[in-house]
Amino acid sequence: MEEDTVKLISAEGFEFVIDKKAAMVSQTIRNMFTSPGNFSETRLGEVTFPEISTPILEKICQYFYWHLQFARCAIPCILSPICQRLRPQTFMFICIYSSRENLCLSFYFRKESEFHIEPEITLELMMAANYLHT
Amino acid sequence: MEEGGLVRRCIEAAAESAKSVEKWRRQRRTLERLPTQLADALFRLLHHRRLLYPSLLEIFQYCLEEVDFHGENCIDAEWMAYLGGFRYLRALNLAGCRGINNSVLWSITGMVSLKDLDISRCSKITDAGIEHILSISNLERLCISETRVTSKGIIRLSSLVNLRSLDLGGLPVTDQAIDSLKVLVQLEYLDLWGSEITNEGSLLFTRFPRLAHLNIAWTEVNCLPNLPSLIHLNMSNCSIHSIFQGHGPVKPSLSELLVHGATFADVDQAFSYLNIDHLSVLDLSSSAISDFNFLVRMRSLERLDLSSSLMTDYLITPVASTAFKLRDLNLSNTKITTQSMCILAGKVPNLEKLSLSESMIDDTSLQYLTLMPSLRTIDLSKTGIQGCTYAEGDRLAKIWSLPVLQNLDSLEILNLEGTRVRDDSLHPLGLLKGLKHLYLKSDFLSDVSFHTMSSLPDLRVLGFQGAVLTNNGLLSFRPPERLQVLDLRGCWLLSKDGISSFCGAFPQIKVKHESVQMLHLDQSQKLGSSKLKPDLTQCEPLGGHHFTDERIKYSREELMELTSSPPSDVLAGSLSLLPVALKKADDRPEA
């Protein structure tokens, strides 16, 4: 599975290794990896962001995974009418389903649970997200 | 893939409450590196949520280009002092801000980046304020309509040579003032409605070679000289003798002409100098014209407004002959009948919007409307439409007239307010599947027709005013999926509880009702600690009248007693015969 990951490097030199699918949430990163040409990013599988600090980059990686969980998956949408009748607090439930030959264990949050952003980081996160086109 | 999802969430989180603003506000003094569109989105959201205060403006000093504070009465010297520090401010809108006076304008003197300034309706601005504006040398658009500037101040405006657009509406501009403004050769837009210019002044308009848009409504001008570059002309409420009479090889290719309420000495002569090949918008409403033959030559008309004019069935033939390209026709408040629709049918293949409100049409006109294939918007309010016609010879056999509208594939907006339709005649409306906006207002509609509206899949806006709609009827209503706005003003049987439970069940629908405005007023007062106070005059119930449900005053037993009492005109003479409940009426607390 190592080929399916990319490395994002922050201004301080911290390296975040995440799934390629998660990184593709950002339009900028997706363009970097899908454009033709022999770029060093594509070869080495790593991108440096000298202007994005470590806590911000960490939050962005969290957003990538959150986005993958809720913005595209169809199954939470089917289950959401059931979710709406249950308690209003955020909870996690485990859903087991089989898809062809695999038996997958997936974690789903309730559809209402929003991606929480602390007010202190909103400005920097906004600028980084704008740069990354997410 | 959600475009810009995280950006949007960040802006939302930053503008969530006054506390969140406090948390990030102290991090840095100014935001130099914030891109303009992000700064703009954040600023607008903060403004919308009333979270702005003067010192917060300092943060946006280097990243905002446009500031729109129109209508905000709290803008004063403190706000303007911070706005004066904006480095890249290009457009500033302070229209209708009552706190703006001459000294406050000092803060923006010498602002090199400012190109667009709007201080209309700021009644404290006088000639002294103009002195400050003169130092903003790059100004291209200036609106000072309805301020207290006089002719002397306007003459001083001639030093702003970069002006392209000048709005001097409602100011006492004299011919002499226009003469001194002749150096503004870049002027493209000039608005002089309600000023004191006369025919001599209008001759001076030829000095502006690029003038494209001219408004001289409500002035004494009778004759307009030849202005080759003119595209839009507004001479409403003038008495017109001639337009564009004069020398010049090129006749202006006027595209829009608005002469609402104007009087003509001789219509044909007035229009004879006009090059009408390009005329696409013509507004003749409220004019006293009795002969419309001059319309025959106008082949490019797209919008024609004849409301409140003297149009009748006998005068409509010229309209029919030019109407090939017509897209918007307004015949409201005229004396036209079905015969006009018969004349127009088939001649208006491109007609999209038709307004027949307050005219004398009836249900027989509806079948002619089906011969206008592109119709999207139909306004039939306040007409004699009943929704049914009667078979010849047999007054009891009803034929429903609204189903014929099914043949109009593009029909999206239908207005039947104030007509005589009833529940049974509205039933066929459920067949109009493409309908997006439907407006109904009648004292006789009830739950039955309300529930018919569930079957309209595309409905976005539903107006159902003044009807006999019960709480049960509202709560058992299944709204169409895409419904966004539900206007229930005047439905007097609905209670605050019924409406709030409906709003709770369907939060995406905006409900308009007298009790809903009271709910919003309560909520906004709870958030009242914000610095920009909402303008409370906007929260008054629309229509201005309060209604009380008189039944609340009486208990059930008293109401039963009242039903069996004789009518009040019999009792008027003898107060002793009044039922006990009515005698006590003055002691009751107001509902």
C-alpha cells in the first residue's frame, strides 16, 4: 500500500504521510500529481509547503479524511433518515457490510457532525485552504 | 467534489459569533496577505451578522477593495476614520447613511485609490462636503443625488476630470452649472432628474461626446438636441415636443426610451427624428397618448410597457404588427379585453412576460394565451378571472378555464392574486407541472386548494395570502421538495404555534406571516448586544395593519350565547337587550 500514499511537508519540516485519495481532495495537489511532465513531486511522491505551518497542515489532513468520509459516501445518506430520529449528540456507530468478496468494517459519524474549526486558526486555515483549492 | 468547502467552513467559523471574532482578531493588526475575494466574503458575512465594529475595520485595511454600507445609520466619524486608512479601497457605498456629514468626509480626502463613491440621500452633505470630495482626483463614479448640495457645489465638480458617471438627481442643477461641467468630456452617465435645467441647458449636452445614458425626468426640458452616442434616455414626466431634432450626420441609435407619464404635443412629430431601428425598450406607461400608430415602425422592440395608458382593443393593432421580437409586454390597468388577446395571439411568438393585471380580460382570454408559446410569466392579478366559463345556453354547466394553461410548456410564474377563483376552479392547477412561482390571494380559498399545491413538483415560491387556512390544514400539508418561500400573510386563522411547528418541521422553507415577524423580532432583540443595531423599522409587519382575532376575547360559553342573539342593528336602539358578553367587552384585556 506504500505506493498509494503521499508525503506533505510543512514549513517546519514535519512530514505528514497520508493516502493519495485523501490528498486528492485538494485541487492543487490533484493537479500536481495528474499533470503531465516529469515533476519531482510526482517522482518522489512528496510536496513541500513552505508557507503552511505544522498545526495548519495537520488540520488540513484531518479535513481531507473527514471529507472522504462524509461528502461522497452514499451509505450514510441511506442511513441518515434513521440517524435523524436518534439522539442529537455526536456518536459513532460501526457498520459492517459486505461488498463482493471483502468484508469491510467502516466507521461512520452522524451526518450532522460538522468539521469543527477552532476560531484561533480560522484565518490561517482559510488562506492555506484557498491556496490548496479545497 | 465540493469546491472550496474548507474555505467556506473557515469563513463560517470565523464569523460565527462575537466571541470567535474576538479570538482571531487579536492575532495580528492587519491582514496583508489575505486574498481580496476571501476578505470580501468574510467582511460581507460579518456585516450580515452585525458583528462589525470600527476597530475591526483596521484588520481589513490592506485587503478590501469594496465596502458597501448603504442604509447603515450608525456609520459616523469613527468608522470613517478607519475607512480612511484603507490603502486599496476602490468603491465605497454610503447611500442613505444618516450619520454622514461634511466633517466626516474629511477622512477620505486625498484617497488615491477611490474610484466609486456613493453618498446619495445623505441629507447632511452640503457644498462644504464637496470640497473634501474634490481632492479625490481619480474618482470615476460619483452619486450625490438628494443631498443638500446646491448649484455652487456642482460647479466645483468640474475639477474631477476623470468622472465617467455622475448622479445629480433631485439637486437644483441650473443651466449655468451644466455649462461649467462641460470639461467633463469623459462623462458617459448623467442623471439630472428633478433638476432646474431648461431647453438651453439641454443644448449643452452635445458637449459630452460619450454620453450614453441620460435621465432628465421631471424637468422642464421639451426639446432634446441630437446626441449621437445616446443609448438610454429617460424623459418621464416631461412634456415632450421633439427628441433629437437638430444638426448632425449621425442619428443616435437609441436602445431604451422611458417616457412614463410624459405628455406629448404631437406624438408622431416627437418621434419622427428618432432612429428607431435599435429601440428595444419603450416605456409609455401613464402617458396620455391616444394614437399608437408610431409604434408600427419599431421592429426591434423587446420590452413595451403600456400600463395605465389609454390603450384599448381598437388601438392595439399597431402593437400587434411590431410585436415579433417582443419579450415583455405590460398592459396592466388598461381597458383591454379578450378581443385584444385575440388580436395579439399568434403575433407574439417570443413573448415571455405578459402582465394583464387590473385589465378587463376574463376567462375567455386564457385560451388565446395558449397561442403565445414562449410565455413564462403571466400576471392576471386583480382581474375578473373566475377559473371557469359557462357553456352557451346552459348557465349551470361550468367549463374550467385554467386547464388550457397546460399547453404553455415554459410557464413558470403565475399570479392570480385578487381574482375570483375558488377552490374547485383551482383544482386543475395541479396539472401545471412546470410552475415555479404561484401567487394567490383571496378571501375564499381554503385548505382544499392549499393541498392541491403539493402536486406541483417544481414549485419554489407559493403565495397563499388572506385565505381561510386552518392550523390543521397547514400541518398536514406536504410541501413540494423544492419549495423555498411560503407566503401566508393575512391567513387569520393560523396561530403562532401552528406556524412555528410547521417551520420546525420544514426549516428550509421561509414562511411569511404576521406572527412570524414577531418571532424574528424577539430573536433579534436577544442578540441585541452587537454593535450594529438592526434597523427595527424593517421588522414591522408588512402592510402596516395589525389584525386581532376577535374570538379570543370571549370564552366558549359567551360565544355560544352570541350566536343565538339577534343581529346588532336590531339591538342598536336598546342597550339593555345586549348579551352580557358584549356589555362587558370594554373591560376585557386587549387580545
